Amino acid sequence: MNLFNIGVNCCRYVFGTIYDCEVIGELNIPKDGACLVASNHVSFFDPPLAGIWIQRPIHFFARKTLFYNNKGHILEGLNTIPVDRDGDSDVGAFRKVLALLKAGEVVGIFPEGTRSTNGVIQSAKRGVGMMACRAAVPVVPARVFGTFEAWGKGKPLRFDVPLRVIYDRPIYPQDFDPGENDPNRYQVAADRILQAIAKIAYKS
């Protein structure tokens, strides 16, 4: 068993036993072929919570500064992609993602680029639209609920908060890509992807 699978099993145990955690729509993840999973971002809990229920390996970004010392080997084993703080200008990370998608892999992205400080969805980063348009693969909108209350930025860790992750049906390039003739093509695509995330409602 590799490090990624060990990490997935550990996180499933934590979120499945310590927290009241519910997963909806995981069958919306394609069983094969490349895709992007795009989620909102309010907590350090979001990458594992959005990724561990997918029955396929998934790759997420992590700040390049976290890869120093021995942590780099661990993060690489967990399928993380090092990226500069300003991800829109990181050509190396961009090429790595395109190569993974070309190989039929799943990549997780956060269109907002960083954690929301108040739990409200922020504006989308243009680089996400560029990535989605260049890759021309399906995008699965996902939304996590409860992680801001459980461990939001500047908040103490709590275990009494119910967590929920919802995966919506994939959207396809024709749904989010306005085409090469649009001067704001990549920002429009990023905004459309984020809108697909924002419309996911907490279902009782």
C-alpha cells in the first residue's frame, strides 16, 4: 500500500468516525478518464474531505514552501503538486497538471485560490479558467459544508460540527469555455466553474 492510499484510509477513518460526515453524489465522478474536481475552499480540511471519497487517485496543489525539508517527500507521496503562492504564474505547475490530465488522471482545484476568511465564496482566479480551457476535460463541481465552522481560518478546531461534501454532475468544455474569440475567455471560464460550485445547495 502506497503513502497516498494510507493517507486516504486514515482520513476516511477520521472524518467517518470522529465527525458526522455525509457524502452525496460521489457517483458523479467519472470512473475513468481525465477530469478536474473543483471545490470551494474555507479550511485545511477541504482537500482531504473533497478527495478521499473519490474511488480514484486525485492530485491537489500545495504551496511550494511546504515542500522544504522532509515534508516534500511526504507531500509528493500524497499526490500533491508544488505551486507558487501566485499560482496563475507558475508555468511548471501548470504543465504538470496538463501532463496529469493528458494521462487520464484526476486533479483537484480550488478556483478561489486560497481559503476564504469568512466562509463566503470568493472570486475565481483566471488561472483556473486557463487550466480548464487548455485541458478541455470535464469539471466536477463540489462543495464542502461545515469545514469553516470545524476549522476555518483563525478558528479553533472543533469536532461537534457535521460535515458534508456534495459532488454535482460534471460540466463540460462547451458549458464553461466561451471560446478563443472571447478576450476574457479564461476569466469567464473560471467564473462559470465557480458559479457551478456556488449553486450547490446544502440538502437536508
